[in-house]
Amino acid sequence: MKKNIPAIFFAVACLLNWAGRIWEPALAAAVKPALLPLLALAVLAYAVNHKLDSRKLTLLITAELFGCAGDVCLLSSAFPLFAGGIGAFLIGHIFYISIFGGESWKGLSWKAWVAGLVVMLGLVFGLVKLLRIEGALLAPMAVYGFVLTLLMFSTFCGLVRFKDKCTWGILFAGAVIFTCSDALIAAGTFGVIDFALREFVVMFTYLIAQSLLAWGTVRLASVKAQ
């Protein structure tokens, strides 16, 4: 069995980034731009020896590249780059949703859609209030929050409706952890929650989430959903 060299480098880069978050911020910043490209290369290396759905593979790689753009933008605290980073992640989430939604939403009843929308809007409203977001940032952050909850809804539908519980469970876990990571970023940005290891926890959960979404998508692209 051939080793997936990019996956090994990705794991090492994650460890270096996490270590940098604790001991040396410059190390974390230096490694950060390479994280998502290495994850994308790991997926492509796997795809060389396995038959994957080309559409899902393309969407996954594109989502990861937008994630890389978001990572680079968020290296700076300047508002234009912060906004650019949020925009890049938003587009990345839309690409993720386009992977799962076509399957998990197919044949979904209007009652399920209404229930899902009520829950999603309730979550967004609760987060906006909890994080005390207001002013010019209220609308864009609410839109971003809604897209995140739509990502969770998409993967949850697959988890509930299809037989491949493991794959959809991985995807749902990735979506939930991604939401928690982003909520921690927002909490720190708006001064609601802050603690010594917050940035470490943010990057730890973020990289776990990206890894789970990549792993789940590869499984989904390899095995037809039931």
C-alpha cells in the first residue's frame, strides 16, 4: 500500500501550527498558508489510486482552496482582510453544500424544509444575540451564519435519511465542529469570550473540521449514497 505523502506533511503541518499557537505565534503564522493546500494534495494523492466522482472531487478541492484564501486573509487583523477571509470561507461553505445538498435534499418534504428553516434561523438569531453582533456587521455575519447552519442541515439530512451513517456522520461532525470553531472566532472578535488558549482551540477545531469534511467527501465520492 502506497503512503500518502501529502497527508503525512499535512499532519506534521497541523502539529506545527498547534504547537505554534501555544509557544510561538510566528511558527503558526508561517505554517498556516500551507495547511489547506496540503490537505487538497492529500485528497488528490488518494484520488490517483481510487475511483472518485470527478464532480465531488473538484468541488472539494475548490472549497479547500477558498479555505486557504480565508486562512491567508485572516493572518491580518485589518478589517478589509478580515472581511475578505470571511467571504472566502463563505464561498468555500457554498461549495461544500453543493457537494452534499443535491443528494441529501432530494425528495425532502416541504414540512422538513419548514422545520429545518425554523431551526436554522433560530440558531442564527441565537448566535447573533449571544455574540452581540450589531451595526454594519450584522447582515453579513447573519448571512454567513445561515450558510453555516445550512451546511449542518445538509449533512444532517444525509445522516438521517441514508444508510451510510458513518460517512454522513463524519460530514455532520465536520460541519458542527466548523460552526463551533467559527463561533469561537466571532466570540473573540466581538469580545464576548476570550481565554488563554482560544486561538489554539480555534485552529484545533478548524483543522479537525476540514479534515472530517474532506474524509467524508472522499467516502461519499467513492461509495454511492443509499
